[in-house]
Amino acid sequence: MKRCILSWLLLSVFLVQLLPVQAQIPDAVYSPRIKTVLLHPTGNQLGPPIMQLGGIGSLELHFDDLDANVKNYSYTFQLCNADWTPAILSQFDFISGFSQQRINTYRVSSIAFTRYTHYQAALPDRNCMPTKSGNYILKVFLNGDTSKTIFTKRMLVYREQAAITAQVQQPFNGQIFRTHQKIQFKVALNEGLNVVNQFQQINVVIMQNYRWDNAVSNIRPSFFSRNVLEYNTENDAVFPAGKEWRWLDLRSFRFQSDRIEKVKYGNGSTDVIVRPDANRSSQRFNFFRDNNGMFTIETTESVNPYWQGDYATVNFTFVPGNNVPFPDKDVFIVGQLTNYNLNDSAKMVFNTEKGAYERSLFLKMGYYDYCYATIDRNDPKRKASFDFTEGNYWETENNYTILVYYRPLGGRADELVGLTTINSLTNRP
């Protein structure tokens, strides 16, 4: 009887630990006082949060707290499956060392008008390391209480057990061959992987420019032979190509780039007015080097951008054709600067007097890429589209990341066994 009660209590504790994670989304900031959350490879702000299994200190974590005092922040990891549902495993099964690690490196801002405390950490720490490959959610929380989560970020941990060869092609479909890009690839699995059923044990996910909001998953192979799987279909791995991203240089609030209309300097704040953006969907394609929707925190002055870079309220304006709002559509600012979250924080408001959409974002000094997207209010999937704001062109330069997941027979979590990134310019036939 006592053994049954003890087993029931242990199961209850295990399920309670899982519930907060299930209620959260992978990339979210839950406190309005937390700004500029960055998780990227060490020394590379434009890289996605991907690391090899066992790579100590492979990633950098940065964020600012506008309360400008010192708080007790910690982090932990949650292992997830390929679809970002939590794996039914205890933390003891995928974390080596302590389940929580305190963030001990911080610095109060200086020089900047905006007061904040900058926190940073090198992940993973030797005392808190993932032991399995797969999808992970990094949870940062307050005072050792995981229910007081302030933000979550996705990260990928992989173990190389599959070789991937891929290229970007122009689709054969005459309706989309000028506007879309198709990914054709081949996966060679290591002999050590016990694959009995390719359709149930192997799952492939493709991301465009490291975006999860339009990632393609559950792609079935068109041909397989032993441990080699080939993917070449006209429907599954096809993406709207978009257009080169718009840019905004905020590396200095004193030197105003040509994308800035004016800057208003207050006693303790700064307002940046960005030049109005027009609809580009009917404009001809022009190539220029961009950061594919990402941003970097940097300055053109000799200061440290992490704790000496200032903040400003940046005002964006999008002017639709004939100054008329899109019928039954909402307009959003899309990019890493809004975390690709299509919610109210990125939604633009139509100003009837000006005949334009407006939105203000509180941004740190840096160099930003962004685009405008629309969502049909009658679309239950809330799928973002560039058709009416930017346009789609086959020639656009994009990065595509192919992820290969493997579920062992009897396994309870998806393992990330293959990963590669290709470019639509350098990896064409």
C-alpha cells in the first residue's frame, strides 16, 4: 500500500512539472520589462541557436531588464519532440548535473538614457547540460520558481548521424515557378540507426531563414532504398520566396541614416521616426545583401552595445495603395525584432487621417531587418503572406535549414540526428 502511494505521489510531481511547459509557446516574453532577448552561437549574432551535443559554452544568452536592479534569474531546459510538444521524460533523463542554473553575469547600464540591467550567460554550463539531442526550450525564470517564467527561447541540440545533400530549385508548376523556391534533398542515415519504418521513425522539418512560423514538417520521402531517403516533390518542400528584407540602421541615434526621417530627443528618451514604407509587391526585383530578417546589437561609436547601447521608441509607417486599408486583412511587422510573433505587439493600426498603418516598437541600438505581412482575418490558420506588401520572387536570396529527426523503436522522444543549411544563391543547380 505504501509503495502504491509513493508511486502515485512521484507520478503527480512529474505531471505537475510538465504542466507549466505545456501551457507555454516555444518563443515568448512574458514580462513587459524584459527586452532584447538574444540566444545565438558564441560570437555570431546572426546564427541560429544550434549546438552539437556536448558543446560547452557554444551559445550566448543576452537580455535586458528595464527595472534596472539586480534580480535572481535562473534557467533550465525542457526537451521537446519535433513538433515542440514536451517529451514525456523526467529532467533527469535529459539534463546532466543540476536541473537549474543561476545567471551570475550582469551589469547595470551606463551612458544610455534608458536605465536597465544587462544579463548574459554562456550555454550550456558544465553544471547543467543537455544529454540528448533534440528540440529544447530554454526557460528563464525568477527566484528559482519555474512558475515565474519571464521568457522562453527555442534551441536545437544535434548529434550528427545522417548526411544531407540538398539544393534549391525553381518549381516546375507554372503558377508558382516565378514566386516560389523548391528544396530537393537526400538523407543518408548512419548504419547505427535502427530504422524499420521510415514513415514513422523519420521526420523532416525545413525552415526558411530560421523561421518557425512557416516551417514545413512531416515531409514524406518520394523514394527510399535501405538507409538513403530522397525527397523530391512539387508540393511539400515549396516556400514563397519573398523579397530582400527592408532594413533600418539604428547603430547611432546621433548619425541618422537615410531610412530615418527625423529623431526627437527628449530629456530622458528618444523617438525615431522611420520614413514611410510603400507597397513593394509590384516593384521589380532588386538584389541587395540583407540579414534575412535578423538583427544585430551594435553601435558605430566606441561603446559596448550590450550595456551601453541606448533604447528608442521607433515609429514605423506602412502606406497601402491609394491610402486605403486592406479589406479583411491585418498588417504586421515581421522579423526577429518582433520574434515573428503575429500578435498584438506586432500588429499595425490604420490611421484614417494619414491613410497609413502605424506601429511603435521599443528597440535597442543595432541594425535591423524587417518586412510587412498580412493575415486574412477569415483564415483560421493565421498564415502570414507577403503577397500584398512585399511580393514573392524566385530570385530572392534565402537560407534553408533541413532538420532530420529520428524516433528509436520504443523511444519516448525525437532525436535530432541530421542538420544542414543551404543558400538559394550558392546551392542552385
